[in-house]
Amino acid sequence: MTIKEVEERTGLARSNIRFYEKKKLLTPKREDGNQYRDYTEEDIERLKKIMILRKLDIPIDTIQAVFSQQMPMETALKDQSEALAERMQSLEGSMYLCRTMMDDAQIETMDTDLSLIHI
């Protein structure tokens, strides 16, 4: 299967597919003679798994560790769940700060008391 067909089947851009190849997350076979990439159904399935893990915002190096069996999937998901919870807490703080600042939304009179934010 060609890279164009992979693009159509996964919705991924060619540049993303090649990026995952460069990161060794995907290793399509090469056709004899012309060395064109020859993707298989297994490659499509792997790309779909990568897409799901990236949707969870799991870092590439963690995905590599999971695929190479250096890290259990359960550990990767637990770690990512904790990271997302921390990010949510930070975003909730940002939302609170934004709402409190909306009463006086002028840059000239903005309160610059850094104790209001958690840096």
C-alpha cells in the first residue's frame, strides 16, 4: 500500500507518517528495486494506535517505550492520567484568574500581584 493510501485510510498527513517513521514507531517494508515504502495492514493498525495515544497527548518517547515493551501500557496511561490531572488543575486556576480579571479588563489597571497566580 502506498503512502497516499495510508493518508486516505488514516487521515494523517504524509509528513506525520514520515515523522513516525523517523522516530522508529513505524517501519514499512521497502519494495525491491525502487525502494518505495510498502505499507501493510499492520502498519495501518500501528498508526491508528499511535493516533489514539497522541490524542491522549502521550509523548513520543513514551509511545516508543510502550511499543518496545520497555514500559507497560498501564504505566504509560497512569502517568499520563496524572499529568493530565495536573494540567487540568493549572487550567482551572487560569480560568479562575481570567474570570476575576474580567471585571476590570483594562491593561492599564491590571493587578500585577503575582501572589494571585501559581507560577
